[in-house]
Amino acid sequence: MTQPHDRPLRRTRRFAPWIPGLAASALAMAASLGLSSDSGGSPTPRELGAVRWERSLDAGLARSRASGRPVFLLFQEVPGCATCVGFGETALSHPLVVEAIETAFVPVAIFNNAGGADAAALARFGEPAWNNPVVRFVDADGEDWIPRRDRIYHTKQLAPRMQDALRAAGSPIPSYLTWLAHDASRDSAARATFGMHCFWEGEACLGADPAVIATRASWQNGGEVVEVWYDPARSSYRSLLERVAARGCSDRVLAATDAEERIARDVFGRDVQHAKGRARVASASDQKRHLRAHALAGLHLTAYQEMRINAALAVGGDPSIWLSPRQRASAGR
């Protein structure tokens, strides 16, 4: 019934950083939307974040059978170690993660340091007691939708697995979960740098490109630039430059390599420079300037959302298309 462990497990206290107060802010948002902290309305332990959990495995599986939603099955130490608390106060408290867990899954929490029904659930799934957090995605019969993995403690690791589980279950993937995964993919994205007379307008223009997943206003080669991260599976460097040139987002390209410089000269002609040193990041007040002046800046947004909303506001577009349902409700849209 269960997938074999990817490695033998033992209880370890691996420390993970977390953001103090993030769980509280997510709970406050839930309260403003009329949501309780768990199925019984009692405060949720820090290790469980801001999610409203079902604490009965049988009840959770029954809900999964009735709704057709996969089960988000959390094995967690409560009260727990620093890693357990950190997972609760970061990944399990991110408002978009919470929204996805509660609306696209059936959330069930099993305490791995308790007896009774919790201990029986551990035995059923072959999970070790007194262990760091483990999340599994199962169907109404308790079968794994995707292979079990441990050591998933951060949002950037959890969001893609949530997508994989929903895909395997044939369930719709909320668009906002995809946006969250874009933030996680930035480390593997390709990068380009564009110069312009005003990086406020350059960032807004570049942030509308469909292949771009992140932008940052910076200084380099003595002028204002926008650093761009883009998905190489959706666009080549040449194609990106061609779109940027056609839209007039930039008046020069800063090439990082000789190969990039040759491509850039094919597209931009003489308006190409070889990047000198590292870019110096502009101040926070210069990032996503159009968004900073808008009320939506007060929402807890992903970096991808900030980029898209900033681009929409710059041209008088509708920024609400880049909000989740709960975010739209919170913003009164």
C-alpha cells in the first residue's frame, strides 16, 4: 500500500530558518475571511502553521472520497523541534500554500509523537515516531499519489510537490500555486540584463513578458538596468531579446558572455555592452514602483505576483487576475 522510504529514517533535529510572525499574519488573514484555525476552532500549534487540519485519518479519507480531492497528509512532531516549528511557521503559514492545502486538498495532520489513533496511523503508513515533518499525498484509500519523500521543509520544495500530486490525481492545479512554484524555480532560470533610462518603466515592461519569472531593478555599467530571470524552456535568449526590442522595453543589452554579446548585437546592433562586475541592487523603494504606490502592496504576495501586478498597473490593466480567490476577497475585489 505504501511507498518504501527513500532512505532509512531516524529522528534528527535539523534546524531550519523561519519568519517570526508569518503564522500570526496568515491566521489574521484567515480570521478576516471568517475562517477558523482548525476544524474544531481552537488555536493551531505553531508546528501546524495556519492550516485548518482534520485530525482524524478516517474522517479525512472519507472527505477525500466524497470530494474527490487528494489528502495532504502531514506527519508532524507536536510540540516539536526547531525544524518542526520552522516548517509550520514558514511553508505551512504561507497564505497561498494554506489556501491551496485547504481548497485543493483534504488536510490531515498526524502527530508522530502521540499514541492512540496517531500511533495507529504511523504504523499504517510505516512512518517513524518522533521524526521531522513528512508530507504525503494520498487518495481516499490511503495510496500515495506520488512517491514519498522526506526532508521537504521549505515552500520552494513543497509547492512543486503539491503540483505534482494534483497532476497525478487528475485534479485542477490552482494558478496561484503555479505562481508560487515560479518563485521556487528562480535558481534554475536563465538570466539577462537590460539597460534603460528608467528602471521603473523598464521593470514594468519586462515584467509582462510571458517567459519572465522575476525582475529586479539594479545599477550596472554606470546606469539603470533591470535584471531578468526567465524560463529557458519557454524562451531562448535570442527570442527574449527580440520581444524586448519589439516592445521597446530597453535601449541596450548588457551581455554576460561573448556568446550572448554576439546574439545581442544581431538583435540590438551597436546598443550592446559587456557587463562589468556584478549588478548593484537598487533600493527597496525602487523595486516594483507601480505596485509600491498601490493598496495591493499590503497583501502577502509572491515575487512573481508582485512582478505581474506591477506590470499590469503600469498600463492600467486589471491586477486582480494575478490574485488568488482569498487574496481578492481580502482586497475587496
